[in-house]
Amino acid sequence: MGKISKKGVTLDKCKKCGGIWFDRNELDKLYSMEARR
């Protein structure tokens, strides 16, 4: 797994398939940032 940062949230990215893995509350954080726009 590699790490990527999106809007201040660090996510896990599979180097083999490119899939993104969210830890607890990371998806909620991204959604709430978008909702504020």
C-alpha cells in the first residue's frame, strides 16, 4: 500500500490495482469538505 493525500486527508492506495482504501471517518471528512463548497 502507498499513501496519497487528498484535501488534507491521507488515504491508502493499492500499488497493484490502484484501489483506494478509507480508514474510519476519512470518507465522511471528504464528503463534508465538498458539502461546504
